[in-house]
Amino acid sequence: MKNKRRKINSLLDLDFYKLTMGQFAFEYFMDIPVVYGFTNRTKTIKLTKVIKEADLRREIEHISNLRFTEDEIEYLRNVRVDARGAKLRLFKPRFLDFLKNLKLGGVTIVNNGESYQIEIRGAWPEVILWETLILSTVNELYYDAVLKENFRVARRGIAEGKRRLAEKIKTLKANPDIRFSDFGTRRRFAGWWQEYVVRELLREVPNQITGTSNVCLAKKLGIQPIGTMAHEVFMVFSGIFHEDDDDIRESHNKVLKYWLGYGGRALSIALTDTYGTDFFFRDMTKAQAGFWNGLRQDSGDPIEFGEKAIAFYENYRIDPKEKVLVFSDGLDVDTIVKIADHFRGRINVTFGWGTNLSNDLGFETLSLVVKAIESCGHGTVKLSDNLAKAIGKPEDVERFKRIFGHDVEFSEECRY
């Protein structure tokens, strides 16, 4: 198979937050052992019946043989983030040297008859980059297999995708105050299609699209890479600080403290739902609420979340208009407009638009995730504001519910 047919041809073809978290892990927890695990949440699709194991292994081996190029390292060296009005370089020389010599490994693949059990084991900064590389690879292999030799269906899909994108652009132009970023790498239809979508948006609504989470695309198109942190930081911390229930509970706020010490205000968008948003609002202090730029919502009801966030800030006598909410859960254009209309003039909102942006061609979409499932030998848990998104062994989930006072009953099948 020639390189041009590979799904991933650059280690920058991943989400930006893998690098921000990678440097965090490198600086503070270089030798922490972790395990990441792949899950297909779309139970109606048996991946082993569609994707050939040999093809999957070939792609993963190819990624393992990739290295960051000098040009890519130089690009990262010049990535800057806004810190109190000043543009500061984000990535430090020691971390860039680490990336320059990094060889990705630690992946095992097991065919269990219905899905692929993919696990990545190793020191945290050495394996953290695998997540979106694996997700986009599996997703693209799936569509390749479904559409193989069915060129007529594929052509109809591309035409439909262009039609739907034009409709999205029409709606965006009618709502010029909406700001959003492309978050579609992990579940894209194809890398070339994601690039087409972003190029069209830059051409049609350049003042509304603020960037992309895909670092390779950001470099290629000269736009801002977008991203801060993900659930895995909270999850890994629960294994690092695991002496007893209190230690686990306190690990949540330790993330907020460590992360500010690492990234300062420039990366201060906090993800709220690892152990439930209600716990997050009980745990974040007034000083932290004042310093962090804002919050990201990734599960549950977005309107309910936004109202809770406004009440949270007002309770601390913080003006919500000085903060930003990033909505990133299963968005379509109508939901984006609904949220923007609801909160207009009350709090700043922006959107991380994923699957429905980079994979809306009329084909069935998959809900695939790669999460940290073990840290320092301890099973990790994500509780979420949607029980259908919960991650962890049943006994660990029940323990963490008790520790964090999680009583969420909302459960909705994951669309994306």
C-alpha cells in the first residue's frame, strides 16, 4: 500500500489538546504508567465484520513508524497562545526535543469477534498522542470498507455532503455572531473531506470559524490550532492520587491547580463533566472561577448546563459576560443556533463542532472513543452528565458515584 493511501501521514494529524496535555504530562508526570482503551459505543455496528484486521494493523504499524519532522517541530516551536494580551510560545524546547525523538508504540489489538479491543500501554507522555490518531484511522477504515467499489453511493454521498455544508453555511451567515471551531478530527469521514469542509468555511464565513483542533490542518491553512484539556487529565489524576476516597475526591481540584500552574490563563477552559457538572460547581473555588477563562460542556442538556454556569458565576459575584462557555457535545447547526439565541447577551458562547461538521454526508456515523482506562494500576472512571457516556468497570463506577455524589439519571444514546 502506498503512502498516499494511508490514513495518517503526519503525527500532527491529531487534536491540539493531545499536545497541550502531552507537555503537561511530560513536565509533571513523566513516568506515570497509564492504559488507554478503545470503545465502539455504536453497538449496532460490529467493526470486525466491516474492517479487516490486517488493514487496521497495517495502519497502526505505519503510524508507529512516523516521526515528527524538523518542519513540524519548527511549526510547534512557533505556536503562540494569548496570555493576558501577550502572545507567548506554548511548547518548550525540552518537550520539543522529546517529540523529535518520540517513537509511538505500546499498542495491542485483539479481535473479540464483534469489535477490536485496542489498548495502549506506557508512560503517560509517551502514549497520550495515540487517541485521535486511532479514532480517525478506525473511522476512515470503516467508510472505506462500507463504500468499497460502490462508487455511485460514494459520489452521491459527496454530493449530499456538499449540499448539507452549503445549508450550514447559509444558516451561519444568517447568524453572523456565532463563533465556532472545527473539532471533527476524531470521527471524520476522511482527512481530505475534513480539509475541504474547513477550506469552504474559511472561504464563506472567515469571521465565524475561529480555528481547528487538527494541528496538521491549522499548519497547512495558517489558522489557529484550538484545544486545552480533556477528561483524561482528571481520570489519570484519580490513579496518581488514590490513597483513599478522600484522596480520589481531592484529585479533581488538584487538576485545576496543576493545570493553572502549567498553562495559566492561556489554556484555562475547564471541562466540567468528568464526575458530573454538579460536583464540578461544588468543587471549583471562587478564586478558581474568577481566574479560569471559562468552561466546556461535553454531555447532558446544554441549556441546563449554561443556566447552571451563569448561576454559578453570579453566586460568586462574577459577571458571566466576562466568561466563555464552549459547547462541544453532538452539535448540529440547529442546536448551535438554539444555544446561541438562548444565551445571547448573558454569557459568551462558542462551539467546538465535531462529527456533524466533518462527517455529515448521509451515511451512518459511529460513536468511537479512546479513554484513559487505567492509571498507576488503578481503574479510572468518567461519570459524565449522560450515563450512556460513562466509562469504567461497574464496581469502579459505583465507587466513584459514591465518592463524587453523582446522582445523574439522564441517559441518552450517543449519536457521535
